[in-house]
Amino acid sequence: MEFLHVEGNRIVNESGQSIHLHGTNIGAWMNMEDFMTSFPGVEHRLRYYAKEILGEEMGAYYFESLLDHFFTEEDVAYMASIGINCLRLPVNYRHFEDDMHPFQYKEEGFRRLDRALDWCEKYGIYVMLDLHAVQGWQNCDWHCDNFMRTSLLWRTAQYQDRAVALWEVFARRYKDRAVIAGYDLINEPTTNNQYTRMPLPYVADWEAMNALYRRLFSAIRAIDTRHIIVLEGDDFSRRFEGLDAPYDGNMVYSSHNYSFVKRFHPEMTDPEEIRQAVRKEFYDSEGFAYCRKHNVPLWVSEFALNDDQLELFAEEGVHWTAWSFKTASPFALVSAKADSPYVQFVAPYTRNTFGFRGAGSPEAQKVMDAVKALQTAIQDAVQPQLPGFDPVQHDEYFPKTISDIYYAPLLQYIYLNLFRGVDKAQMDALMASFSFSHCQINPDVEALYKRYCQD
């Protein structure tokens, strides 16, 4: 494979040929997310309770078995067969460094990542290496393995030192590997969640963001001068107005463009009206404006796959990777089957509990109703005194906060207790439900990839 680099607003190979990156994310693998594999809470806390409940050996084996089956060479071969040429690979720093042993690095994490890079190289798929969970938490949500609802990275020197040092390790290790298209330095940063999930109003700390980005950039460039470096906007990769102008000719900017048209405008039913609203939403986005202003490539590294956006990205030459490739439920391209051993095994948990992410039992619905009533009472009390308070935003954040901080640990006991007494062979049989050969393919999603992953 040839190294990629930036020329103006294009990504090109060493021969000068324009390369349009289009593909997917392998989320829920080296950075686990609850709703994607039907476990409760966040990964690092689940790892702790797994060893408490299942014992040191089996508590660790649960994760090893899941990692071994969830993403394999078969998955990469299939990606290549439908035209995917780019895989965004989100990683959690905890695979490479332990909080109790900072600046000491785990070879087992690199071995697993190296194996994935080898598969992608074999099938000609470029990898965007994405630090999805950064030391100290770069945002306040579950997808950076955070249960505290605040981010510490932006106000803690050692966390920043460790993030820089880890990227230096990545750069030294991978500076000569052309299969890596670029380094996505920080996924979905939010600089104004240092003390609360919902500041009033959200005001980005551009000084803090630009300073850390420049420091990371300089550290990597001192080691690796060839790989593309990717910067994301603030506020979950949506705000770009205060980001420094590009300071290197080999930079790409990443925007996350989950469309909210259907969510906030359920009254829209006409397909053409929806299509035009989606287009306006994208053209109004700060990521698009920033990249046009500075004539640099735009990569939409996360969005929910849909025809309207894919059509627009093709018109505008936007690079893209949809979220995400594989899950336990059928919304993704590839998913575990409903009658698979794992899905059936965890059904007592998924049916009879609530995690604010799906339907539960009637008893669980009563609890959700009570949570909503508490939320309404609080909002009614504070809203008259807080003119900037937006109840709509809190419809999601309030119950999720209760879940992350209080309810998820209880759910983790319920979930993990299901695995008591399971031996390694049985664990492998359960986790094999995620192996590609045992999964199902969503034909509608596959059709979109095949249609828009054509060079």
C-alpha cells in the first residue's frame, strides 16, 4: 500500500492519484460501548466487576473471548468485497496503558492492533487510527469509557502528558506503515464539560483545545512526518469556528454529522422535503464551512448511514466512515442473530431491566416513568430562574446521567451474574455469536455500501 497525504483539498497516494476514503468504523471492539453489545455501563467498570464476580481468570477471559470473536480477518475480507477502502479503528487508551502504571505500555494491546493492521493491509483497506477514549476523558459520555459525566483531560496536566506520550509511542511504532492513512488524535472532544455535562450555555475553550492539539501535533511530527494528522471539532466534533487555521500541509479535519432532521422534525414525511432539510443541515455545519474556508479535506468520520447523506458526500467529495460495522442488534451492517447463543443468553437481562436505551419489562417502564416525573419536577422548579435552560436537551441527558452514575453498576451485577459458572469453552461458544460466519448481514445497509463505495 502507498502512503496517503494531503494536496490542497484532496487526499492522494504517492503516485498523485486522488483517493476517496469511504467505509466504516469497527466500534465496540477495542473500545466497548454498552448499547452495541448489550452490556450495561462503561467498559472499565465492567472489567472491574467482572473480576470481582467471575474471578480474576474468567473475568479477564470474558473480554479476551469477545475481542477474539468480534473482529477477525473474515470481517475485513467482507469489507473489501463490498468496496470499503477505509476502516476507522477506535481504541481505548486502557488497552495500551494502565492508570496505576502511567507511561508503561502493554504489548498485548499493540499485538492485537498490529494483527488488525495486518488484515487490513492484506485486503488493501486503509486504517484511520482513532484514540476514542483518551486519558482523563476528553468528553463526558460513555463512548470515551466515562461514567462521571465530566471530562478531566482539559484541566489535568498529567492526563495531557500521558496522551502526548501515547501518541509518541504510536508514531514510533507505525511511522513506516502505509496501511495507516492517518492519526485521529482525539475523538469527539468537549472542552466545556469540565464540571458538568450540561453547562449553560456551552462555550468552547478554544485556547485549551488549540494548545493541546498543537502539542500533540508537534510531538508526532518530531517522529513521523508522513502520516496524515486528523483534528476533530469541539462539542462532539461539531464546532470548528475557533479552531486554529491549518498549520501543516498534511492535515484532515473530521466532523461528525449525525442528522437530526427526522428526530426534531417528525412532521416531515415527504422524502424530498427530508432530503433538502438534510442537505441544508450539512451545508450549515461548521465542519463543512471550515474545510471550504481553508481548502482542506473534510472527513465525516461518524454518521448514521443513509442515502441522503451518502448522495451529498459523493457530490461534495467528502470522505466518510459510517458508525458502525457490527452490533448485537440488527441496525448495523453486520449483527449477531436474534437466536444466537449470546443474544439468547443475555435475554433475561435485556428483557427485564432498563438502561434508558430500549424497551424493558412493564416493571422497568414504571421506573422510567418515575425518572421522567422527577426530571419534569426539577425542570419546572429551575426553568423560570434559568432563561437559557433547554428542557429538550435534558430529555436524553437526565436519565442517562442517572443510569451512568447510579443504575449501571447495579445492572452490571445483574448482567455479569448470568456468566457465573461459565467456563472458557462455554464463553467462546457464546462470544462466537459475534464471529462473522455466525452473524447476519443487513441487506438494505449492504446495498448502500455497495452503491457508494465505488471508486
